[in-house]
Amino acid sequence: MRTTVTIQNLKCDGCKNTVTIKLHKVVGISNVEIDVAKSTLSFDYKTHNAMEGLRIELAAIGYPIILDH
């Protein structure tokens, strides 16, 4: 499944790189695309557990999800 979410604190390419690196470690998440200008994160996920893992990881590194599309 593919989804797009809006995340907090995404301000620059450094933030984008941090999020990208961390999300590569989340099992079941792939094809990550980040739009810094819109503060959005698009990705594919295989299970709801993968989605929950992504939410937890983003919150832990300071980029929590603020709105699901």
C-alpha cells in the first residue's frame, strides 16, 4: 500500500537525509519519497505493523506525523 503523511519539523535537506536514513531501518517500509517544501513523506508499506513502526521511529527522531492524507 502507498500513503502520504505530513510530518513536523521537516525544514531542510539535512532533515530529509536524517528521516531517509532512519526509515530504511524500518522493516516493511520502501520507496520513501520526501518533499521538504510540503513537509510530506510518501512511502509504501506492507503491513499495519510496518506503518506503526514508521510512526514510532518518526516520533523518536523528532519528526512526528501530524496529518494522514
